Amino acid sequence: MGRGRPSPRRHIVLDRDDFPLPLRVVLASDALLALATVDVIRQSGRTAARLAPGTPTVAVPDLPGDPVARLVIRPLGRGRVLELPVDDRQRLDLDPAVLPGFGGHRARLVALRPPVTVEWAPEAETEVRRVPLSVARPEAEIGWTADSPFRPGMRWRVAPGPWSEPVDGPVITVDQAAPVVVDGVELVPDPRDPSVWVYVPPGPFLDREPSLLVAGETAFLQLTSRIDLPEPAKAALLGALAGRAGQVRALPVEVPRVALQVKEDGVWQDVATGGSSGSPPWRTALSAVLGPSRAEAVKAALSGTAGRARLVAELIESDIVRVQSRDLADLIK
């Protein structure tokens, strides 16, 4: 590579200036080579050298027109591949602690539709943390320490939804888990306890069979309604969730009004009204004295004719007013 030089000594120490081309010296610590291999890549894309256990140091010449351009560090196990550009330094000392991703991290969780509880864990750990986000506090700062530059991120989910791919912030936008619909009932995880799934009570239902007593042209009607599902139906919801929930329960609601209505001349008219018991399953006892036409409409509904009588309930859930109705004939079946 150059002309010969005389030397009076048996041992010769060569300096960088003794070589005709500039040298790039790369050293990898034992700690890094226990986790990864290091490839020294030229500008053309060719691999100039590889560092691995047993060869922790390499001196690579910068060729004219094809100098050393980057280092590619591949983990031996799971994790990210790191690519580092090479600067003007002629010596590069590599260790896990000097690589990007190693050390402390912070991120901000931002909920799109609070309230929601976020479960998260550092990428290389199994311990799960929980952060409740509310309407009053829709954001939260979290922090963790990565002792591997190859697994520096964190994973998150709204339980029991799937875990995200590893991310490392700085802002992580959180959405609610997708609801599950079972027999027309929409269930979502409770933001305070993801093992509990909640639903808006879908009533009104009949809690007891109606009693209709006819005396001449007058009829006396008594019935009891409920807003929540009966226990067997709630058990069926829990079974349909296939182990994703430990409990299902109705969301707390107010039921200011329940009415039995009949259709007269194409218009629904109240026959009996009342308020609920104020607590699950929100029962309401209704009674009425019916004239001939209204008694006939109720009789027809109790015989299975649709469109003659119905139960209507007003529910207030999270300041949202819902009006839910069910045909009396469907409730009898």
C-alpha cells in the first residue's frame, strides 16, 4: 500500500498517518455485542466489516468515492434495528448506554373520548400500569426507563382491546375500545374497571304479566315494567363476551317517566304513567281504568296484535335523554 521504510526496532507501532487512506476505527463494548451485531456500511451500500463477539474492533479505510456512511446495529433477539449515520470522527465507541433509545422516556396520553382507563407497559416489561383519563383530566404524562436501546418504547390499550405496537411518544392519542353488540345490546368496558362491561339498560320490559279485569264496559289494567335486563339475559351477555369480562352491569340512569300508550285514530295516547323506583332494575307499577276502545286495544296487544299498545320510557344517561319504546305484543311473546 506504500513504499517500504527501515526500522531498527522489533516491535512497530503504526499510527493512522502511516496508512495511505484515512481509517475509521469502530469499537463495540462487550455489553453491546451481547445484544447485537454491528455492520459498517459504505456509501454504496456494501458491508465493509461486521463486529461481533470475538471481533469487537475494526479499522476500515475510507475509500475515495465510497467512504463509510453508516452503522447498522441489529439486535440478536426481539427489538428495533438501529441505523446511525457516521460523522467526521475517526474513532467510534459503541455501547448500549450511548445509543438512541436508551434511558429515560416521557409521553403524553391524550383521550379523544373520555372517560377512559388506559393500560400501558414499557416495551421490555410485563408489569402493567393504569391511567384513568376523565372529562376533567383528559391528558396525563407518563414516564419509563428503557435499559435496552432496541426496545425503548411502550405499548398501550383500552382494556380489553388489543395492545398497540410499541411507540415512544411524545404524544399518544387514545381512543376507546370498540363496543361489542350482543342481541342488540351495545357493551363497552367500564373506564374505571376494564374487567367490567357496561351497557345502557334497553327496557322497558314487562316485569310481571299484565292483569286485565273486565267489568261490563269498563276494564281495570295493572302491570309492572322494568328498564334493566332480567338476570338470565345479563348472564347471556356475560357468556357472549367469552371471558373478556368478569361482570356486566347497566349504566346508572334516571327514569323520570314510563307510560303505557294505546293507538287511537292513528295517534299514540297515554293510558297510564309513572316514575321508576330510582334504582336497578328501575321498576314502575302502572294501573288504569280503561274505556271500551282502549280496553279493546290492550286486549288485542295481549293477544299478539302489534301496533295497538306499547310501553315508552324516558331515560337520562350522562345528561343525554333517551326515549325507548317496545310494542306490548312483542313483550308478551
